[in-house]
Amino acid sequence: MLDVGRLRLLREVGLRGTIAGAARSLGLTSSAVSQQLAVLEREAGTALVDRSPRGVVLTGAGRLLAARAAEVLDVLTSARADLDRIGGSVAGPVAVASVASAAATFVSAAVTGLRAAHPDVSVTVTAAEPSQALRLLVAGDVDLAVVDEYDYVPLALPEFVVVRELCTEPLVAVGPAGSFGRRRPALADLAARDWVMPPDDAACGLAVRSACRAEGFEPRVRWETDDMLLLVRAVEAGHGIAILPLLSVPDGVADVDVRPLREPALERRLIAVARASAMGRPVVGTVLEALVEAAKHTLTSQKRQFARPSAL
Amino acid sequence: MLDVGRLRLLREVGLRGTIAGAARSLGLTSSAVSQQLAVLEREAGTALVDRSPRGVVLTGAGRLLAARAAEVLDVLTSARADLDRIGGSVAGPVAVASVASAAATFVSAAVTGLRAAHPDVSVTVTAAEPSQALRLLVAGDVDLAVVDEYDYVPLALPEFVVVRELCTEPLVAVGPAGSFGRRRPALADLAARDWVMPPDDAACGLAVRSACRAEGFEPRVRWETDDMLLLVRAVEAGHGIAILPLLSVPDGVADVDVRPLREPALERRLIAVARASAMGRPVVGTVLEALVEAAKHTLTSQKRQFARPSAL
DNA sequence: ATTAGGCATAAGCACAACTTACGACATAAG
DNA sequence: CTTATGTCGTAAGTTGTGCTTATGCCTAAT
């Protein structure tokens, strides 16, 4: 049976992008992490990370396994939460910083849900990009940060934080109405198109560009913006196609076609981050659990949307 | 963080009903199991098992935690399967013994799915009660057994087997049309009713009787049968109400109302069992995975049924 | 009574996982 | 080019956890 400690380690390495960083955040030496990672690779029978002197990046198998690891760890912390819930009441203020697309969807849902279940908990939400959200987190201005993470773009988390996976959503191709065939497009099929894209300093833009290069082409970017509404309008106007996380596509503001990619299956992971010290407050744990639950439901309802393509 | 080894141990104890039995099946001494269980209880802060000289039975918290443990272990073996799937083809005959309700639903679905995905795998299914299925398993007549397990009724698995959780379904109250109110009934509300029930030597009957006694009443049994079709017809005819696992309620053969219980949340767990030695054959693992997948889908489609109460 | 099964505790041992120490390599700054 | 600081990996020594063995107590069946 695969060892969970090693799996956690793998996930942390994937999140931090370096072995040394993972070691710091786990309170170990980099030597220990290196050794355990080697053991895990031997057990798995495959390379799980690509080593480079500047850090490491997860291979395909590594990402797969890291995703499973996140599942396992989430269940474990849920179990711990179950046990804690038997005893002890929760109340107090909790500040959350969240990326906009999550704030507009499941974070909002979680807060309304909490208002009913725990009336004494008062949550305040501020929208912030991941880097700013993490700054607010370490500064102590917020208790929880909801940030996103893309393939090819390690997250570089600060130290002394705990991480909780919220949901994984597909990146979808967005194009003018009728611009894709019946079938879900492969990324390689889109090489010749014009592109509308978030700027390169946004993780999303970087991830998509990296994925395109991995497919062997450089996207011809005609329009660049990080305003999702403007971006979708630009697509509608025919300036190009875009690839975005599903939750970031504004609903019903433009007549565009949305299709998940057939291949490669690009994803965005939404994760919640808390200062390890803040986990002493049971309220924070409760809010975190509420976020996890709400994210799970949002994800399934999104899936249902795709079952009825006409709804998009 | 909760230790997975200890969680597996807890689950095994719950399944076997005795510490010594769990120890044998894990290849440990009963002393080790006892010690680790004590550690887990200290970590959890609650009693997880009720000790008696004749064995142990899980407490509420213990069942909760054991369920989480099953989740974790399932994810882990899925991860292992992911890794193995990268290399190695599967073919050959596999014999499965299954309880009827599962055979009629997701086992059938799994087999049709497998026919498409792995044409060289030939599965044969025989319907059998849990005890007989396990006998066939240890005798080597079948490679996999799909059996069910109820609260209050430990399963007493044989040794040298591996266990995989398939799905957990609610026990539902079945009554003549219109016999329940709008709201989901609590078990205590049904104390004064007449009952139709499987016999006491079926795990289902024993579990329901135990649950009733835990609620402080003895069910007035007017009709006793283990034929599900006859049972439902008896309910329709007004001889009493019944409590059955959802999958065991035949679909569309009688005009009855089906309601999940509000409280307590009784459940049936369906699990797959294989001889540990048979896991050397990759085919067996593949069929097992297919069962897990099919069970998962069956469960979600059942949930959807309950979203539209009229459909029942 | 005696046997056989269950569970818990005490004491000792073994291995796994950690730390420390070191070497190789890459980048950035002097 | 040299130095400093970052990365990762390997080797060797240490420690703590989780096992076994040994023992005792309890209950149910013979």
C-alpha cells in the first residue's frame, strides 16, 4: 500500500516547486524529502518529478499521483473535522481573500450556507489575485486564502501554512458561436487560430502559453487582458479564441461557445490556504470545511451543465 | 494528521467484529491491534469500539471514522491501480459471486462496461447470499465476492482476503402509497406500525430489528420473507411497512412509497472481497476496479432519483 | 473445574525515517 | 575568475515508533 506520508510529501513538492521548499513547509530537511521521494518513485515504478537544478516539476504520473494524494489528505482532514465537531462550538470573525472567479461562485455559496448553520460566524470576503491573497495571508490580514494553481506553474506557497484542495475544474476553449465543430477540440487543432489571452504575468496566461508550447506551437495573441468580461466580449467579437478555467467564464454575458478540451486535459486547481497558526481557532476550520463542501457542490453542478450543452 | 495504518486497522476491526480476527487478517498479533486501536482512540478523543469479551463493535464515532478510512483506502488502491495501468494488459476468465440486489444493478453494468473496454476478459456472475458467496470465495470457485454489511451486524470475513468498499446506500422505509407524510419519517415514528421483514437470519432483518431495539421498541412483525418481490407486494397489500436497502427495492412492480429515514441514518455497505492470492492476477484487479466505478455511478444515479421524489 | 477464546499491559527489539555531513552543480554578484 | 547562495543527491549515524513475545484477566462453553 502506498504510504500517505510520502504522498503528502509529493503533493507538497508539486505545490512548492522545489524540494527544499517542501521540506521547509513540512518541517524537515531537504535530504529527507529527497530520500522519501526517491523511495516513492521506486515504489511507483515511474519518474514522478523532472529534476532541474532550479527546482523540480511534476511529471504526468506525478501529477496524477499528487491529485490522488490530495484526495486522501482531504478525506483525512474531513475525518479529523468530524471528530472535532463532536464537542466545541464555533463563533467569531473570519476574513477570506479569494480569486474573483471562486468568490463569485462557491465562496459566496459557502458564506450563505454558513450564515444558516453557524449564525455566530461572520465571514468577510475580499477579492484578490493569488499573490496578493497570499501576502494578505502571511501578513495576518486574512485567515484564509482561496487561490488557484495551474499545470506548468508551481504555486510557490509561503511557509507555515496548511493547504486544502477545493476543486479541480477543466480549462475550456471559448470561441465565437459556431467556431468549434460538434466534437471537443484538441489543443493542437487550435494552433492556427488567433488568440485572446490573459497577460503573461497571470498564471492562467502562462499556463496556456506553456501548454501550447508543449504542443509545439506559439499562440498568435491578438488581444490581451485580464478582465474576464472584456475578454469574453473580445472573443464574441471575433478577435480570437481563448482558453479559460470554466468558473472564470462569465455566464450569459456574451454569445460564445464553450468546449472542454479533448486533449490535453488542462486543469485549474482551486485550493484554500490558511496560516498553520490560525488552525488553532475552530471557526477557521469550520469555514474551511464549508468552502470544501461548497466547492464540491459547485463542481458537480458545473458537470451537470455540460450534460446539457444547450445550457451553455 | 490521522495515521492511515491505524485507520485501516479500525476498519478491519469493524469488518471482522473481533480484534483477534482483524489481527489475523492483517498478519499481526492481537496485541499490536489492541495497542494501535488504543492510540487511535486517544488521538480521536472518543471511544471508537465497545469492548465485550466476545468481541468488539464499533461505536457511532467508530463507524464514522471507519467509513472515512474506507474512503481513504479506496483512493489509495485506485492510485495504485493508476500506476499499474501504465503497463500490462489484462485478459482471462473471472468468476464473481454477488448478492442479488447488486448483481441486478451495478455488477451487471460493470460487466457490460468491461465487455467494451477489455474484450478479452470474460466474467461469469452467480447470485449468492453473503455467507455462501464467501464460502465460494475461500473454496476458490469464484475470484470475487460482492457482499453486503449492515450496522450492528459485523461481517466476519474469512482470512487472507482483501476488501474494497463499493458503495454505501441508505436503508429506506417502504410503505403503502400515501402511508408516510410529506416529511421523511424517523424510525421512532414507525414504532406503532405493523412490519414486513426479512427473516432474522438474514443480515438485513437482524440489522433492522437491532436498530428498532436501539430506538426502544420491538417491531410487531406481521409478515416475514426474504423474497423481495413478495415482500414489496405484501407491503402494497397493507400488511405492514418495511425497511430495506434502496437497491433491494424492486423497481416498478408495486405501488409503494419509498422514503429514506430521517433518523437514524441506517445504511448498507456493499463491499467486494477477493482472495489475497487472486490479486496477483491483474485481470482480477481490473474487474474489481470496474465494479468500484460502476457502483459509484449507480449510487449517484440513485441519488438523482431522490432529487425527483415523483420518480419513485 | 478446565479449556479456549477474547482483550489489555509490560518489556524488549528492529527497522524505518529522520538528521547531520558532505559533494556536485547552477546561477548571480563581486 | 572567484565567491556566495541556491538547488539536489548520497553516505553514515541516531532515534523513535510499532512490532513481538510474555503474561494476566475475564467470560463462555465443555
